[in-house]
Amino acid sequence: MASRDRVLIEGLEVRTVIGIYDWEREIRQTVRLDLEMAWDTSKAAVSDNIDDTLDYKAVSKRLISFVEQSEFGLIEALAEHCANIVMHEFSVPWVRLKLSKPGAVRGSENVAVLIERGQ
């Protein structure tokens, strides 16, 4: 039976160029990532060794670097690329990723997409 363990990164805020309007292409806006990643934590729980777990700091640093350098029009496209990085570069079998763009719609606190990829 597959592990149901999860490693989470919540509220990772990054400034980037995101949006379809001309004015959005000229500024940097904050996006927020919340990730839930399938990972069997039992080996790390026994060994207490970082080499036996999913290094959430490494995942965070990689996503920050990617998002800061990106210039997507849609949050859907940015979310898909981030999920692919997590799965392929960190061997994560399943990820749920919420990508938020706070303040994108007047009168709302937040807009977001929530995607799940993998098994």
C-alpha cells in the first residue's frame, strides 16, 4: 500500500511578472504557492537524516528561483510548470498545488487555481 504521508509548503510568496494586461507586464506582483506533496516519511522518521526525506527547503528555493524569473500570462500555466518541476526534479509522485494571485479581482481577497498531478 502506498504511503499517505504528505510534505507541505504553505504560503510561499514570490514576486513575478504575471498577467495578461499590458500594465501587468510592466510590474511584479506577488503570487502565493501552497503545496501538498506525497512522500513516504517513514525512513526519515527512523534515521532523523535530511538525506532520507523530501528537502522542502530545496523545493522552495527551486520554485522561488523559477517563479521569479518567469513571465507567464496565466496562473494556470505557472501552476502547471511548478507542479512539473516538483514531480520531475524531486521525484514526487503526486502533488496538489494551489497558486494564488491575491488582489487580482477588485473586491476579492484572492483568486487561485488548485491542481493535482500524479498518482
